[in-house]
Amino acid sequence: MIKADQYYINNLNRIINEGCWDKNPRPKWKDGTPAHSKFITQVFEEYDISKGEFPIPTLRNTAIKTGIREMFWIYQKQSNSLKVARELGIFWWEDWNIGNDTIGTRYGETVRKYDLLNKLLISLKTNPFSRRHIINLYQETDLNESKGLYPCCYETLWSVRNLDGNNFLDLTLIQRSNDYIVAGYINKIQYVALLMMIASHLNYKVGKFYHFVNNLHVYDRHFNAMDEILNRKPLDIQPNIRLKNMKSFYEFTIDDFEVINIDGIEKIKSNLELAI
């Protein structure tokens, strides 16, 4: 069984057997009902991309390319505009429109405002072994400046290792909150794609991907989907993504990504309503 499936099964079973129900949740369903969730805390996963370990499960499909497009929206376009998101084929942010066709001073706007991506590229190139390669989207000034969902994937930490004369780039993604059924593996693979693009820009090798989630949860209306996943048999394949071309970061498009070994992976049949 591949690592992604093993993590998925273990974490879902932990949520069922060890999880805690929240109280007075902020999110609601579209009908106004509070969206309660059962959660576990401080969850860690590790994948060695250089050895072919990818966070793509075979137990259910993952919206891989839409997730990668979101990286273009946040880190290439550096935008909070829903118009720009739609042009890229991203529609799942519509419910977080604060009224001006944006998601507020969040994500891409924070990257642009503080020039976070360009500073990261420069520091990784000029001082690769620094311990200060960090992008933090949880900026209090931005959170207070406008309404909007607080960033879930809010921090990335980047490290460079030199092995046999090659620089390997590692990424740690820190996430305060993760809707495991809807977005769990979208978040993982989209940041692996970001790692691959930045490694290409620097002419480094892709190394390891680490993911820390502070609150990993399943919403009450997603329990049927959870049962569906757990009742499936993992496939004997290792899905992955690869870059067709090596380019600088801002030159990449979705056509540069190829998704491999996903034949036979089924969609979730249960309803996956968004908690807003």
C-alpha cells in the first residue's frame, strides 16, 4: 500500500476512534445549520518526492490540476481577485466573496503586498543553507484590514540539502485547519507542485515534502463519504505528477504538468457540500 493511502486510512480511523467533536463552530452549511466536525490535532505526514512518494491517494480522486491552478493564482498572479481565479478555472472560492469580488487581503494579495515569493527565490538562490526561508500568510495587519477567511495553509518553510554535489529542496507546509474529505489531498499535491516549480527555477532537485496540520477534521455531513473511502480497496499503483519542461517559476502553465498513474481511481459518490 502506498504511503498516501496508508496515511488516509490511519487518520480517518483516528478521527473516528479518537476524535473530538467541536462546539459552537464558525462554519455553517448553506442552509444555515452549524457545520460541526470531528477532529484530531497535530497530524504530521512525510513524503520523499525524490524517491517517488507522492501524496496522491488511490482511494478517491483528487482535483490535482485545479489545485495546481490555485498555486498560479496565489504565487504567480499574486491575486485575491475571484475574476482572476475564474479565468484560471478555479471556482471553489466563490462562497468566500467578501462583496467586492475578492476574498479580502488574503493569500495572493499578501504574497504581492510583501513580495514574499520573489524574496524567497532570491534567498534560496543566494543563501541556500539559511534557516530563514519562510513564507507566512498569517499577517495580522492583513487579517484586520478586511473580512475574509483566515488562511488555512498559512506557512511554508523551505530547506536546502546538498547530497553528492546536488542541492535538494525540501518543503514543510503548516496548516492550521484542514477539511480532510474535501481538501486534504488537494492541499498536499498543490504544494508539491509549488515545490517542483521553485526547484526548477533554481535548478535544484526536488527533495522531501512535509505536512503538519493542527486541526484535521471531518464534517458531520461528510461521514458517508468517509465510510465510502474506508470501504474501498487501495489500488496497486503510485500516482504522481511530473514536469514536462524545466522553466523559471513565472513561465509555468498548467500544460507543463502531467498527471501519471491515476487510471481506476474513482470519484466520491457521496455529496461533498462545502462548509462555509
